[in-house]
Amino acid sequence: MNRDGGGGSRRIRWLLGFGFFVQGFRGFPWLGANFFLTDELRVNPSVLQLLQNSANLPMVAKPIYGVVSDAVYFFGQHRVPYIAFGALLQAISWLAIAFLARSNVSILALSLYLLLSNLGASVVEVANDAIVAEAGKQKNSSELPSFVWMASSLGGILGNLLGGLAIKTFSSQLTFLVFGLLALLQFFVTINIREKSLNLPENPSPSSGGIKNHVSDLSRVLRKPEISYSIAWMALSTALVPVLTGTMFFYQTKILEIDASLVGISKVVGQVAMLLWGVAYNRWLKSTSPRKLIAAIQGTMAVFVVSDLLFVRGVYREYLGVPDSVYVLFFSGILETLFYFKNLPFTVLMTRLCPRGCEGSLMAFVMSAIALAFIVSGYLGIVLASFVEVTVDDHSGFAGGLAVETVCVVIPLVFTSWIYDDEKETEEKSKKKE
């Protein structure tokens, strides 16, 4: 047994803190990619949103990466090597895009490199989430989920801030080059860390497992009602909502003619809100029932979508005297990040329920289900925008689309009993004893 508990905890925080920061910083090159697609390759809004969502398809295969990382060891390690491999894939992808973008790169070639980049990001996230789940079972690591959440938020804040400046001052290619070098740095940092030094809880020997056994274990875990119903609610609560973020972007920049830099700053405000949410959760809310928190966040999302509806109708501008730019700055970015707020308490819940030895597989399945739900949500948003006949120049049906989105956000609140409530379970056990 490794007695260096304190040192292991510090190394885990360094490995995960840097890793989640880099993953949060991915907004930096993606902002450049969006501008490159619209300005250089001249794609229309529908194609842009289609490419954005399709590039996330590697995220759906996370259960495969999770099972493999649980079962397949490299030199006695089954987390750190996967982080290094994923970082290397991202470095190769973005550096290739940085050099190819200088020539007449095709949409197909760019899409393939973006897919490869997200494949690397998916592998990194699976390994990182597994370490969070494994270490989270230790008493001295109870704050780890909120810690990595804040690290990712900080990366997002810096990525969005610096991304806009880099694109305006230099070019989109610079964002690709900088992130490629940062991912390469993560690769070199990671390969110099030995997994044993992290002092993680010991899992069953890899020789006694194998991929087939891990698949069987994952199947058994997913048959537990407290886990399966919770995951089902989380996925459906996202997939059922046809998001109109792309339509909102074009409404703000083309119809209202709000400066693009202001829209970028609004995303920074959203990332700051995510950071503050992580701090608030860590200090005051981590003992609160995850079901209550998740339901409250879902309700808050509905309020914000209604607020967007009033914004599009001009209520704030005409009746309250609030300029459109002020609303965009302080509210639009927050609504986009609100969709991710419930991931924090849900991850904590899954960490509590996850059996030892199945952390990578289960957390990968959870993140895969959420990723697939966001992809479906994005595709439904494209369908809804077409149904209400929203185009680049005509947004007259936009308010109707937001009304439909509001209804879809509210519906999952009826089924929040699907989310496992450990407080309620404890109360029921106490009553049975009495």
C-alpha cells in the first residue's frame, strides 16, 4: 500500500487540474474553427451547426473507451496512458489543421481532423472521469469533482477571452497552432507521471478481468434501477430539448447587428457562471440531494428560455428599457452553460453509486449518453428552426420555436422521481427500522 497519501492527492490534483483546464481551453481553437468555417469556407448556418454536432460523434463511443481502459493495462497502468494517447491525438489533429489551413483545405479534410481531435478529447475525458470516480471514493478527495469542474471552467474562460483576441489580432490558424502545442505539452507532462504515484484505490487485477468480463460487469451495473433510471432521465432531459443556439447567434449578429465581440464576451460570462457554480456547490451545496439540485437547475433553464422568448419579442427593450446588448452580455451566455450545470451534481451521484472496478466503464457510459443527448438536441434544433421557417434573414418564427423549447424543458420535471435520491432512501430505511 502506498503511504504517500498526501503526495498522491497532490499529484492527482495536478494531473486532473491541468487536464481539465486543457479540455476547457478547447473553446479556444473551436472558436477559430467556427470563424474559419464561416469566413474562409463560407458555410451557411445549418451546415455550421451540422458540422459542430457531427464532430461530437466520437463522444458517443465513450463506453468502448471506458471498457478498454478498465480492462487493458499498459505497463501496469490503465488511466495515465490513455490520457497521454488522447492528448497526442489532439496535438496531431490541431497542428495538422494549423498547417493545412494555410492552403485550400476542404470541408471534408477539416471535418476528419476535427473528428480525430474529438476522438482524442473523448479518450482523455474517459480516463480523467475514471480517476475522479476512483479517487472520489477516498475521504480526502470528496471535493475533487468540484475542483476539476472549476479547472475546466477556468480553461473555458481563458479560451473564450484569448480566442477572440487572437482571431481579431492574428488569424484563426494561430488558435489551432497554440492549442496543438498545449496538447503536446499535456502529452509530455502526462507520460512523466507514474500511475502508482497517484495512490488510487486498488482495482481487481487485469489478468482476472478482460474486456468481456468488464462488459458483463457494466451490463450488470446498468441493470440497477437507481443507476439506469437516473441516466435515462439525464439523457432524456437533454435530448428532448431542441436547442436553438445557432439560430440565436444569427439573430443577435445579423438581425440585431450586435457586435460579434460582445457575443464572445457573453460566452465568457457563461463560463464565469460555471466557475461560480462549482465554487458554490463545493462550499454550500454538495450535501444537498442531487435530485433537488438537478430539478432546480432544470426549472431555472425553463425560466431562462422564457426570458429569451421575451427578449426576442422585444419586451425588455420596449417596456423595461434594457438594451439588447446588455441582455446578450449577461444572459445569453449563461443560458448556454446552464445546460451543463446539472452535470456536476449528477457526476457526484454516479460516483457514489459506481461499484469499484467499473469506474471507467460506467462514467464513460454516462458521459456518452449525455454527449449523444446533446447531439440529438442540436439536430432537433435544426429541425425545429426549419419547421418554424427561420432563415438567416427571416426570424419571424423564432419566438414560436422558443415557446416549443420552453415546453420541452419543462416536461422532464414531471419525471424527476427517476433520479435516485439517497436522502429519501435513508429516510425509508430509518422508518423500516422503527
